[in-house]
Amino acid sequence: MTMPVKHHPDILSNIEDDAGSTMQFLWDFYPVPMMVVRIEAAGHVVVEAVNPAQKAMLSSHKTGEGQHLSHLFPAFLCDELAANCARCVAEGGPIQYETAGGDSSAEPQWSTSRVLIKPIRSQGGVITHMLCIGHGLSRDHRSIASRSFEAELERRVVERTDELTTINRQLSYLATHDWLTETYNRRHLLEMATTEFKRVHRYGLSLGLLMLDIDHFKSINDEEGHEAGDQALQAVASAIRTTVRECDLVGRYGGDEFIIVLPETDLQGARAIAERLRSTLKDANLSISAGIATLRPSDKTINELINRADHLLLGAKRNGRNRIESASLSLIP
């Protein structure tokens, strides 16, 4: 049979009557600092034992057990406790007093507390030890346990804030990007394209828009499976990202259709980007058809460029696919 672990010192059993067993229980579980001390020659107070609450307050691996009281507390507290322990012995009964804390230069600072000292007698009735109970004793006007709790709470707040920041960033990404190709989704692409359209229109700048899709994409899905179709979409998206500039906007418009918005780019520049993209995709055994539209002074919305590019894309597909068409020029292999 396993015996329960005992934390209280044996000297507590010398306290009279049933109070002894009650005191032993309080020693282990009551959340106030307690010490058992003895007075040696010359009035030195030696620490015999400290309870779990006192150890937590000290926040140290050293409990001071078997050592002078000065190993635990500053001089003013030691002097007060030693004097009152001597008074307890002289009066032969419990006493209590208040300590008002040290001066402003004392390290560490201690708050006001009430201290109760109860004599512990031997079987012969001689006072051999004293039980000291402190109420409200703390460093820096806060207990070590309180400061530890605050530090842990602060750590958890910081950790939770970081988690929420990460989650919000992820949610923002998911709300604006296509999950498969990692390009902008249609809604966000149109929002950003509209903003760019207004900017270049205001300052009289050029704007190119390229709409493309994958040739024979339905056949890829039907003959090789949808996983192959997904891989083709990812390959095209990757090729686009390595071809365009950082300022360009890339989004999946729907199905296998992509739109690339090219700020401050004229028709010649847009065709050069389209040609590089088509050349890159040859290495992946993929071909695309594309239509290019550029901004006209009469355009009122970005949708007008999209509609023109879409119409040119349909013409490229009707004319045999693997083509890039614009209002003034068609490019074929």
C-alpha cells in the first residue's frame, strides 16, 4: 500500500490537541506563507521548514531550511521577526505584528503584511520552535505567484494574438485567392482590375488585358482524369507567375480561363508577354489560346476590355487554337 507523501515538518505534531492535525493540513494546502523557526544563541533565527506557499512566493530553488533567516529576507524583515520571536518566547504565547515594508532603496521591495507567531512547545512544555504565518507578504507589491500568473497570462495573450493574426492572414488569403492555382479569384481580380483601370484612366496611361485558356482542356479531363486537369491548371498558373511582372494582376476567371491585367503596358508589350508565356508552356506539353485588349479612351469600365479580350480569345480558338489574337495582329506558331 502506498503511503501519502507528507510535506509538513514533524515539529507541527507538538502543537496541542486536535489543532496539531489541523495545522498540518493548513501547512500543506493553505495559500499563505508559513515557516517553522528556532532561536539560537545571540538571537539568531534559523529556518527549520517552509511550507509550499512560502516556497512559491520565494520563487527560488533555495528554501533557506537550516540557514539563517537572512538567506530568505532583507535585513529589516529579519530584525523585526527576530525581535518578535524573542518577545513570543518571553511572553509565552502567540503574538502578531505588522511590518510596513522596507525603504525605497531596499531590494526587493516588500509590501505591508501581518505576521502571526505561535510558540511550539516540547513535551516538557519548553518553547523550542515557533510557527510564523505571514498574511499579505509579497515582493514588488505583488506576490511571486501573482506576477507569475500575469507573466503567463501575457505570454498566452501574445501567443493567442499571433495565432489570430496568422488565422486572419490565412482567411484573407483564402478570401482573395483561388485555392487550386493560388492566383486571385474572380471577385478579387475584378476588384483590383477596376482599381487599376481607374488609375490609368485618370492619368492617361496605357493598360493591357490578356485573357487565355488551355487548349483541349476538356479532353485532358475526359481522357487523363481531373487530377491531370488540375495539374495543367497549376502548370499554367505557375508559368504565368514566372512570366509576368510583380505589378501585373493574375487571376483565374473561371474554369480554365485566366486573365492577366498589365498596367502601363501597350499592345506590343502585352504581345511580348503572351509570346513568352506560350513558349514556356511548350516545355510542359501545353498550349494556350489568348486574346489581348488594350485600353481605349472611350472605355468606361474594365468590363469593356474583358469583353473585347474574350471575343478575341474565341476567335483564336475558332482559328485553330494555340494562337494569340489582338485587334491588330494574330500570332501563330
